[in-house]
Amino acid sequence: MKHEKEYLVTINVPPSLEEAIVDSLLMLEEELGFSSFTVNSHHHENKGLSLAEQVTGRQKRLRFQMYIDQNDLEPLVTHLKKDFSGSGIQYWVLPVIDNGVI
């Protein structure tokens, strides 16, 4: 097990921001990289949902995930808040207990 503090950062992004987020994360995370995939977001609020999204109860989002060192966490979140304020990006951070390659 590792003893350094690492975190798993998850970011849900509107599809319209895909390229901007990819560019930002590539500049910030050039050493570790990140993963991205399409998800369906389900939420009780209908703000910003199209009529079709309201009917189906889901909204397409892109999810980005990355492992990040404790020292890089605050700069990443600060950067996202500065550059994407008001864009509807949702994020959360979880501690990583262990990781590796098998």
C-alpha cells in the first residue's frame, strides 16, 4: 500500500465542454493522464434540461476521472472553478486507498 495521499477526482461535464476540459486537463495532468467516458446524469432538478431530457429523466454528460497527488488537488480545483465558473460542472474527490497495475 502507498503512504502518500492520492485522490480520485471525478468531474461530470456537459458535452459542449468536452474539448475545453480535455485541453485543460492535458495541460494540468501531463504526467498521470485521465480517463473519460459518457454517462447519464439523473437529477431531481429540471434546470437546463431539454424537453426530451425531462421526459427520459436523464441528461448526457462526460465523466473525467484521474488519480491526483494531494499537492496537485487544490491547483486543479482552483483552475476548474476559475476557468469554468457557472458552466454546470459537477465534481467530487475521494481518497485512494490503493492502486496499481496487475
